Amino acid sequence: MAAGSPGGCLARNDWLCGEYLRTRQSELLDATVEHVWITAAAIVIALLLALPVAVAARRWRQARAPALAVTTVLYTIPSLAMFALLLPVFGLSAAVVVTGLVLYSLTVLVRNILAGLEAVPDEIREAARGMGYGPGRLLIEVELPLALPALLAGVRIATVTAVSLTTIGAIVGYGGLGNLVYDGMESYFKAQVLTASLICVLLAVAADLLLLGLQRALTPWTRTGTRRRGGRPARRKGPAAPATAGGATPKKDLVGKAG
């Protein structure tokens, strides 16, 4: 705090201080970059793990209850306890924080992906099987595209939660902006605490808006259709459903359900 002029906001230890932003830009940038990559790495890994778990729970009913139970139990563990339990395995490293965030994200992602897969109409699946779609092709080309709204909604929730929980990683020295918040609280450095906290909030909002835009771009059939001339609403469009056996196209009501 001695870096400021005698009458400056740093010397007065103000909550709002432009001088702090000017003199600590590199420190704030480094903390923000660390915060972003820890959050992004955790969400990507969690998504890669949650997808096969949800698919297995959808196809084999006996796997559903254990999958949901395990992920729910993991979510109930307090964050400080979770990181403490992971310390003997990973030591004081960023892997502790990333792994903890992955385990917390699994609950939201598995449930949302599973809900999206179960919402796919059985008629759509039967039409695809009639055209010779195997399990893998059916999953990739039919089920997952129709489950995208629920999947991306889960990613949004998990990402915003991870942005918040990353700050707890400051207890092992890898908390991104949380490091600045904790250091500022120990020294009662008001500008540092407020600035780092506000950036963390802005990161969460920006991530949610970015993912919302991605969701709207990838799932145009979920948006309210524009009205046609004459006041009649336009039909919502979804991913093209596979044709039925014999070359006939699926019935219109099936396409409507897909949307």
C-alpha cells in the first residue's frame, strides 16, 4: 500500500482505487489467466467423464442409481474438505483444484446429459434404427444433437459454479483471483479484495453469456419461431430426423417432437 502517493487512494486504502488498477495490471492479468484455465480445464475434463457415465446410465438401468448416487455424494463434500482429501494424492499443485472442480461438476453434468438423452422421443430412435443406425451412430447423429439443450444448460451451471469454487483453491496457492482475495483480506487491502472479487463476478457472467450464445447457435430449434405473414407462427425447426425404412420420411409430428 506504500506504492501510492501520500494523498493517493492506495495510501488511503480506498475500496475503489484506479491507482491500484494501473500499478497492478500484470498481477491481475496473471491471476485472471490462472482462474480461467483452471476453470476451463475442469469443465472440459468433467464433460469428457460425464458423457460416458450418462450414456451408460441411459442404456443400462442398473447403472443409473449408482451413477447418480456417487455423483450426488461427491457434491455434498465441503470444498475445503475435498481439497484436503486430495492433497495426499496430488500435493500442493493445481491438480488438487482441477480435480475437485471436476468431481463437483459431475453431478450437474451427468444429470443434465441423462435428462437430455431420456427426453429424445422413442419414435425418433425407432425411425433411426429402421434406417440401419447402429448404437454409436444413433447416439452421435440423433440422440446427442437432440440432447444438446439440456447438456449445454448443465455446462453453463457447472461453469459458473466452477468460477466461484476456483477461489477456494487459494488454500493451496492455486486459486486464481482467489489468491488476491485471500491475500487482500489478510492485509485488509480493500482495493485488492474488491477488484479481484468484481473480476471474478464478471468472469462468471461473461462465461454464462458466452455459453448461452453458443447454446442458441447450436440449438436454433429451441428459440421461439418468428411469425409468418398473416399472423401464423412459424414451425420450429430441429435437427433433421432420419428417414424411415423404405425411403419414406418421418411423420411431421415426430419432427415437431424433436424440436
